[in-house]
Amino acid sequence: MHSHEEDTQNVMIYRPAGYEFPPSRGRRGFEFQENGKLVYLGIGRADGSEEFAGDWTIEGSDRVRIKVHGERVQTLILQMVSCGDQVMKVRMAD
């Protein structure tokens, strides 16, 4: 889940769904699954969550392409800065 409170100018921070986030008006996130499948968690109406199916692929040594099935979310390319059990740091790639 996106921990937007911890973002810096260039890096976005993601944490596990069980992390104790401060109150927020919704959060976006990803659930990476086997075989290149994923669930994209978007912010829905009334600040709730909305789930969309999608796919992910590794591109090179540090990039992940995320394609969400649906017209509301554009394809994302994330450049991995670091990834561990409790935090994933990424940049939006061109």
C-alpha cells in the first residue's frame, strides 16, 4: 500500500497492507501474485478501495511494468530503488 506520507520528491514508499498507517482518505496499492498477475487497489467512492485485475512483468534489472485491466488506470512502469519485507521504494520511470 502506498505510504504517501513518507514519499520524497523522487521516491514513492509502499508498505505491507498490515502496516499501521496513519488515517488517510484512501490508499493505492498492489498485490503482486504468481505468474505475472496482480490486483491493483485503487481509491473508490467514499474513500473506499476498488480492486482491478492486472498483469506485471519485469523489464531489465530494476523495472516493473504494471498493466491494469480497465480504462481508469494507465500502464505504470516502476523503477525499483529498493525492496524488502517492510518497505518498497520506487520511482515512476519514463
